[in-house]
Amino acid sequence: MRAFARNVLHRRHKHEHHHDHHHHDHHHHEQSGSGVPSLSPSLSSSVFSPSFYAKIFVLLTLPISRCKARMVFAHYMVGLTHGQTPEEWTQEIRTADAACIDGFALNIGSSDPYTLTQLRQAFAAAEAQRHEQGQRGHEFVLFLSFDMAAGHWDVDQLVALIREFRDSPVYYTVDGQPLVSTFEGPGWADNWPAVSRAAGGIFLVPDWSSLGPHGVGNKADLIDGAFSWCAWPRADQQRMTTEEDVAYGKTLRDKGKIYMAGVSPWFYTRLPQWNKNWYSTSESLWFDRWSQILDLKPDLVQIISWNDFGESSYICDPLRPSQVVPGADIYVSGHSHAAFRATLPFLIKAYKAGNDLASCSGDDDGPEEDCAIAWYRTTPAECGPDGGTVWGQGGSRSASQGARDVISVMSISKDPTAVTISIGDQEVRPHHHQRHGYVSFAHVQVEGRTGPVRLSMHGRSATGPAIINDCPPSGHVMFNCVSIQV
């Protein structure tokens, strides 16, 4: 695993593409102009900073972003699509569209033989979806994200791919140029002007998180913006902070560039063959990070990820078992993350309206339909050996010390008391309840209780996998979660 110079920050890690039992061992995961970003960094890195700090920025005269509108994308691993059909691409796009996601950032490696076929299917499916919807609805978009840690790329390769897809009506553009991103690749940075010239111009927003905000700022003349892979708490930390976002925001705003922030629901990977084995504290991450996004108001947002199963960051479950890299199947199978999407229509609407959670209290700001989700691990953090899993990337302490035995409950409703949780036959009262406008978040302490988890709201209910006190058949604790929704 390539060591990053600034390993104290949680960022993208070794990633595995999977096809025909062949795996690429790599980090995964992406021309300058005069526009300036609309990012409004929080004055505090605390998740729960007083709301007036965020509102101070309303009083400032902020420059206009070059982006036509705030957009939310999902990071899509094309390397996991071997054998994917056009119908499945249509299904994926419709599922994302239903969650109000604006498009996919299509992460591609340099050597998968099926990449071009799958890209053509993805663009054809998105174009057909747009034609079907006509002028009536949401226009789903796509853009290319080159995985520069997934093997060698040459200029001609990138140019050919950009030129093939840039004129598609579903390719996302800024200032009339196709947005192009990366996972890592700062050592390749000096090649981008040649790519841009040969491709007819691009709008470059790479993820060079290994450089950190200051290092990215030093290469600002080569880019139009930057994407940060910092979407999880650091090693040995319970909560995500906005320190990295604020640093990126200042660096990029001062240089007239845009900022794309990362959001993720969870992180756990245990793939010894790739030297990957850590868990980042995630019990409150989905709520915490979206709270931060609504305060920060970055130009663009990218959800990490749509389908990175090996790192447990997915918000869409596998289409088929073969998409899951061997070794991850034991902690992905039976661990649905689909419920995380249920909150997205409300959260994305608030982000695009420029609202923070507390200000989403008017009738026009409310959800179209009340919803509640719960996520939890099915075994205690100390039910057995930790499997060598450490707490956070680069951490030295056991992941068991960073995992809390709780059920996390997030609801979007005018009546937060309408939500109940039971474990087995016992209803359990929530702790640490927070209410921000229509959004409520709470933890339910498991405290040794066992049995199926039941989430109820307005007469609707959903039952999730049982919590047990025994060690899983794997012989070690698994730190992925399951999710349910009503």
C-alpha cells in the first residue's frame, strides 16, 4: 500500500476491482478559470456548532459559483460491473434518480477490458432515461473519474475516453466543458494541460487528497476545483470534523476554484490480501456528515459510495454476489445499506435550497413523506476477537474501542415521537436525542439485548436482522452494519 505523506487524514485507500477472479491492487478509490466557489466554511469544526455561526456567512457577499447549481453525485465503481447488462444500468440509474441523486461519478481503472463496453451502456441507459422523461423531470448525468492509482494511464487513453463521451447530452458540464475527476494521481498532474488541449477542453476537479489542501492549492493553476476524499473520522476519533473542508474551502475560494465534498454512510474493510483491515467510527456518520454539508454548502457533493462493497461504504446493495470481492462477501451478504437512500430526497432538497437542518422547519421545507431509518451492527464490538481490525486508517488501537453497541435512528418527520424501536420483544427508549427542524437523530443502547430489531412509525414497521451476543461464524467481530427503513 502506497504510504501517503499525510496519513493522519482519513482518505481513500487500497481498492480492489473484481472481474473473473482477477483483482487490481490499488488505491481507489479523479483549466483554470476566473470563477469562484460558493463554499461557506463553518467557523467551527464541531459537528454541533451553534447555528448562528453558519448563518454568519449569509451576511457576507460571496462570489458566484461557476457551477450552474448545487449537485449531488454518487461514486460508482465501474470496475465492479463485469457482465452488467443494459437493463441493470437502467435499474441502477432509476434507483439513484428516485433518491434525488443527480448523477454518477464513473470511476474507471486503466486496464479492465470491459470498461469501454460498460461506459457505453451507462451513457446509453442515461440517455434513454432522459428521452423517456422528456422535459418533465430530473435529468440524470454522468462524468468520468479516472482512478490514477489503478494502473498506468497515458494521455491518449484519457483523451480518447473524454472525446467519446463529452458530447453526450447526459455528460455533466461546467462552463460548457465536461467535468473530469480522478482518484488520486497528483504525480500525473503535469499531463492534464495536454489532455485538455487534445480533448477540446475539460473542467478538471481531481481528488488529490494525498497532497492535503495546501498541496492541492500549490497545483491550483492546473485545476478548476478539487474533490476531497475526507469523508470519515480519523483514526481513534469518534466523529468527523470539518477541519479538512474548511482548509479546502479557503484554499480553493482564494484561488477562484470550486470544492466538491465527500459524504459517506460507513467504513469497514477487512481484506488482508490488499493489506486493508480497519473500521472508521460510523454510528452517527450519516447524520453528522449531512449536517456538516448543509452548514458548509460546498459547490458539489459526492457520496462515497454507490457500490464500493469491499469498503462497506455502499448505499446500494449488490446486483449479484459476483460484484463483491472475495473476502468481503462475509460482511456484505445480508447487510443491506439501501435504507440510507431513504433520507436523501429531503437532505438533497435542503442542500440545494441552501438550508441547514435547523432552518428546515417551514411547510415548504418539509419532507414529501415522513421516513425513518435505523442502522446497527448485529453483534457486540467485543463479542470475540477483533480480527486484527484497527480503529481508523493508520490506527493502532482495536476497532472494538471505536465501535459503540447502539442502534442509530434518524427520522424526518413533524412528529419525532412517532418513531419507536424494539429489540426482540422489548421497546427501548433512545438516548442522546437531537432534533433539528424536521430531522431527529438518536442512539438506542443495545446493552446486551438480543433479537430482531423492529422500527415503527405511523403504523408502518420494518424488522431487521437479529442482534446476537455470539461471535459470528467467521470467528471474529465484523464491523459492517445493516439498515432498515419505514
